[in-house]
Amino acid sequence: MARVNCIRCKNENPGLEKAPWNDDLGRKIHESVCQRCWSEWLAMQIKVINEYRLSLGDPGGQKILTEQMKLFLNLTPQ
């Protein structure tokens, strides 16, 4: 497994085995987020879905979840 300089925790750690999605965002996550931070997001996303009462079948709910993920992983421009 390749190591990445994680954009969230600022450490060099093992990265993801593969991109979570086959698009630009998935590739960016694969190249710049470590496995530990990604696992933390997977646990946090359940809380976000419940807190915001998101329906992932709704494009609006998907958009909110994606925005929250980008904030959590420090993938938004500073």
C-alpha cells in the first residue's frame, strides 16, 4: 500500500488501496488522504447523515454529504 502525505492529519501514512470513486474527487482522495483519516470519515458520515436527516436518494442530500466530507478531510480550498 502506498504512503501519502495526508492533507487532513499532515502525516505520512498508508493511503487507500484504491480510489473510493472513479472520478476526480475519488482520485484526489486516493492521492491525498490516509487510510486512518478516511476511516474516521466513514464513521463520521453516519453522524452527518443522521444529524442532517439526509436522504441519499435525493441529489440535495448527496450534495450536503459531499460538502461535509470535503470539509472534514480538508479538501476545500483554504
